[in-house]
Amino acid sequence: MSYVIPPPTQPSVPVQGQSDTFPVHRIYCVGRNYEDHAKEMGHSGREAPFFFMKPADAVLVVAAGQTAVMPYPTLTTNLHHEIELVVAIGVGGSRIKAADAHHHIYGYAVGLDMTRRDLQNDMKKLGRPWSISKGFDHSAPIGAITPARQVPNIAQAAIYVQVNGQDRQRSVVSKMIWNIAETIEQLSIAWTLQPGDLIFTGTPEGVGAVARGDQLQGGIDGLQPISVRVD
Ligand code: MN
């Protein structure tokens, strides 16, 4: 088998403690999955989960102990950070029951769902797709994946992001409206999950803008923290 043009490079994410990497198939994202974030966005906080996607090659790998550089995207003057727990799917499936969801999880990582908030607000008003506000190049900074067995208490973990050393978002994963297992159950009704899928599980309150030169430090208990500089 050969191709008429060079095939695209397989996007992948490092895995803690080993040289083999995790190939990315799709990136799913959950909207408004922490009550206080839903409220800050003008919603009641209780609604069925909804999903959007980023392209697999939107990942911006943040290597352990290093600072990744994210180019400030075009078309926006209001680039927002959303710190999120990322679930990496190792075993695919459809109509996965919440009780079985843990069998499908390979591991977890710290991610940022970077958002062109001005464009997202425009698209909401116009009833247009969010893609341009969520799925742009480098919009998914992510640290190394830690295998699930090494983080048994992920559901209770603290999650935070600082900008230039100041707290912007700080919460706990247990405040998710739809927990990890319920999210997998709902998502796998809409799409057949595949090995290599990443799920950004939503962000807590405190989202805000970053500017060129800002330094973001994000973390979740038990996972590799991430450092990103906006350039
Ligand atoms: Mn998000």
C-alpha cells in the first residue's frame, strides 16, 4: 500500500515510565461538566452532558520537566485556559455501561482545552459550530499519560492551573457533574470509542484569558504537571 501524498504523522502522547507512546485517535471534550463553571458561563449547572471534538493533531505535547510553547492563535483577542483531566481510552467499545468503564481506560493526563472565547461566544450567538473556537492548531496541550493503575484515587484528585504563579483555577475532580464512568457511558452511546481516543472531561470555574508571554502551570494530583508558555 502506498499513498499519492505523504501520509500524515500519527499524533501521540508520551506515557510515564516507558518509551512507547500513546497514539491519538480522536479527541472528545465534555462541555460544562463542573457546576460552578457552568454557572460562570451563564447556565444552571445541571444538564445532560454534551460533547465537541478537537482534531487529533491539535495535541501539543508537554514533556516532563519542560515548558511547551503554544503559539498565540490567529483570529482571537481572548484566548482562555481550561484545565482538564484527560482520560485515555485503551480498549474501545460502544454502549459501555458506567460500571464497566474502568476496563476501557488506559490512563490519565493533565490537559488544557485552550479556547478562542470571543469566537466561541460569537458562534453561540449565531448558532454556528464551535470548531473554530475549540479545534484550532495546538489547542490541546497535554502532559504524559499515567497508567490508570498508578492513580487509583484520580476521582478525588485536586486540579489546578496557575498563570504566572497566580492561582486561576483550583478544584477537585470529584466536583465533576458527570463522573468519568458516566461520561464514558454517555459518550459511547453517541460514538464507538476506539483505542487511542482522548476525553477532555471538562473544566472547573475560574477560566480566564492569557496573553503572549504568559506562563501556565497546570496539575492534577498523581499526574505529570504541565508547563506551557504562550508565545
Ligand atoms: Mn473544556
